[in-house]
Amino acid sequence: MSNVPLMPMATAVWLVENTTLTFKQIANFCNLH
């Protein structure tokens, strides 16, 4: 997937703070399995 963020951990933290997504959804999006 070419759409993966360059800094997945930082992106995940930002998403947790700025969206209503669950951590599981964010981890899936950022490939933090």
C-alpha cells in the first residue's frame, strides 16, 4: 500500500487526539500491528 504515512506512530498519536476513530482502526490504517 503506497498510502501509508511516513511516520505511522506520530500519525497514530495525531489521529487519536484529533479524530473519533478507535485505536484499533488507527493501528490498522497505520499498520501498527
